[in-house]
Amino acid sequence: MSTTRLKRPAIWRPLALTVALLGFQGYLGFSAIGGQFGIENRAEILLDIDQLKAKSSALQAEIDDYRHRATLMDPRRLDPDIVTERARSLLNMANVDDIIVMVDPRSGKPISSKFQELATDELTAIIEADSTL
């Protein structure tokens, strides 16, 4: 009579699998709490979201401003006053009917009529000095 010997399953395979799965769960737990996108960094993430929303709204306002400027240049909507005003400012020209107010370039304040001649001479010297640079 022959006996068959049964092979006992190795204990190290299920044990290794258990240890590996426990290690993986530990890693996931650590990441959920202290990782880059975890619970501890949630306040930082929310602050970043608020800053990006503010930046987005500022950029959207700037985009709207550029769109408004572009619609002003549409040939079907051109306002003659805007066109002449822009042309005069770009060409540094004035119309006969325009009132010209001299402004001190250093302070940005209008110059009084009492000192207009003196200021004109000073401003001419300043403008000539700036143009030589």
C-alpha cells in the first residue's frame, strides 16, 4: 500500500501578500492625510483657488476692456469724436477751437497763467533736454 503525501501550502505567499497590501494601505492613508493633496494641505489648496479666481476675474476684466476697444474700432461703429481725439493725441496736434492747458511734466499739475511765459521757457528747456537724450 502506497501513501500519497499531500503538499502543505507555503505560508510565506499569503503572508507576503498580506504584508504588501497592508503597506499599500498605509501609503494610501499617509497620502490621504499628509500628502500633496491631503487633508492637511486643504487650506493651502483653497487659498490657491481663491487667488486664481481673483486673477481670473482680473484677466477677464482686461479681456472685456480689450473687446470694448476693439468694438470701438469697428468701421460700422466708429465715432468721429473718438477718431479725431485719438488722432490728435497720437499726432500731438490741436484744433483751432481746442483749449490747451499747459501741464508741468514733473508735477502733472496745470501751470498758472501768471507764470505762463516763465513756465513756457522752462518747459521748452526741459523738452529740449529730454529730446537730446
